[in-house]
Amino acid sequence: MKRYLVLEDGCVFEGTAIGSDEFKTGELIFTNAMSGYQEMLTDSAYCGQIIVCTFPMIGNVGINRDDFESMIPMLYGLVVSECCDEGSNFRCDQSLNEFMKQKKIPGIAGVDTRAIVRKIRDEGVMKAAFCDDEKQLEAMKAELKQSTSEKRLSARVTTPRPFPIPNRGHKLVLVDFGCKYGVIRELSERDCDVLVVPCTSSIDEIMVFRPEGIVLSSGPGDPADCTEAIEMIRACENTAMLGIGLGAEVMALAAGIKVSKMKSGHHGSSIPVRNHRNNRIEFTSQNHGYEIDKAMPADCELLYSALNDGSVEGFKRNHQIGVCFNPEGAPGNSECSYLFDEFLDLLKERGIKNA
């Protein structure tokens, strides 16, 4: 069955329908990851977006529950050059196409993904939508030009109520902007006693649990929409924090640092960053569309910057660390997972002992 990908600038790409036939207008972005499509499909930080995969074949290992990063996929679509219907991994439970239909994720295959990626790279991210009726293409183009970006996406994907992940180590609150299981795994492996709370939680709602530190997860959307979290962070400047992705950008806004929309964002699994503390180059997993301004207050220290475009990838302010990349990986490199150890070391330096 034919399907069309319609872009905000009026371009149309014709291909073959995969997945669901329920469509939403989303932000078209691309990822350079060669593998890890299962983690990407279930990463809540892709809420509101349509992903273009640069790797030509997607679906070759099928789908299995072990590699999910959340239970409910929130992305609005997938664009691939070739969709493989036969998973070759021994853990395969179903094909990519079957999974997309089950989870109501629409997609298109058989299009020139290289041309789409070049367009995004040159012109920037833009709104896009799928269409199955050629007669509706002109109406879809007009609709896209009138559509506006969605707001408060993180509030849509956050947990509706607090829940514990008990352990015997440091007592932490994890603020869920669209948290991946990878972050929970890293904290659990370090014996952290974690309470996951909604991203709209106030300082009073968080401090009633008397946490030793706060972790701000990654998530979708504009960090400026996270007004409750910005107020919460400003109200607990003396609390140790680790911000990841959107969490780091919200930390930056709370510190008075400007955060702005990037032209095409950083989405992929092998993106190099420079560690300014030791001048090493480290490869990271990333999924963010906003960047932190280089002009920082005197009490902020630049920790990481992207090797490709020089944008800020991490900073430290007193006993608070924020990184735009994903130290837990999934998909991609997890060589920066030492940041979780550094955060716990920060708690020890401040004289906070395990419960």
C-alpha cells in the first residue's frame, strides 16, 4: 500500500506503508544510530517526533521485550529506507512491522532517507505527517503550514504518581520527564534507593521524602515548558543533582543560562564529545534538540562540549552536574556511565552517608 510523507515545506516522499494507519503531525528529526531501534522506539524523549533512520535496513533483529526503554512508545512515526520483516535474533518475539501496528506507530519504507536527512541538516527540523490518500496531499500541506508545536510534552509522558524502586544505598528522588529504564538500571546497579516522581512535583512534594540527591531524567519537548521543575530546582540549590538531557537543560534555565532550539539537534549513538577535565574524546548516546548557551554564570564550569559543532554538552554548578547526552546509553555507548559514580561520590564528599 502506498504512503506519503509530507513535509512542512511542501515536499512529498512516496513509499510503502508500514505500521499503523493512525497519524499525527510531528517534528521530523533524524538519528545516525546504526542499531538500537528498539530502544529508540520506546524512548519517551521521542514523544511528538517522527524519526528518520540513516542506517538503510531497520528491523533485522525484530522486537523483544528485553531491549525496551519504556512500556508505551510515544513517537509519532518512523521513516526507513528498508524495513526487514524477518528478525534474525534468537530473542525475537515479533517483527518491527507487527510491533508498530500493535503500538499504533505509523511509518513509511522505501523512501530516499539520504535526501530527507540532507534536507533536515540543511534547512533544520520541520513538521511532517503521513498521508495514504494522494487526493489529500494538498490539504495536508496547508494543514502543516498552519500547525503549531506541541507544548508540555514531558508532562504527558511522566509518571502520574510517585513509585519506589527500593534498595539499601543512597536515597534519591528521580524526577521523571520521560525517564528511560537505562537510568533506573544504572542507579539500581549502584544500590540506590530510588523514588520516581512526576516532573510537575513541587519542592515540598519532593523534600517530604528527604532525599540525599535528585536526578532529573531526559525527556521530550521544550525545557522552558517545565515551569514547575525550574521553580523546584531554584528552591533547592543546596541539594546535589544530576540532570540528563532535558533534565540538564531545565537545570540550566534554573541557573539563569539561556537554552535555545538547535537547527537539527543531536540524535544518535556515537556522537563525540570533549571532556574538558582531562581533554579526552568520549563517544556518547544523544537525543536532544535544545542547546545550552556557552555564556554561563561565573559559578558554572563547562564540563563537556560536542566535537562536531562545539555546543555545550555538560556543565557543573557547585554540587549539581548536568549533561545533555545520555550516560546510560541504550542505544549506544555507555562509556560515560561513570557520571553516575561521580554523582554518588559528590554525595559522599558532602558528608552524606548511605541510609
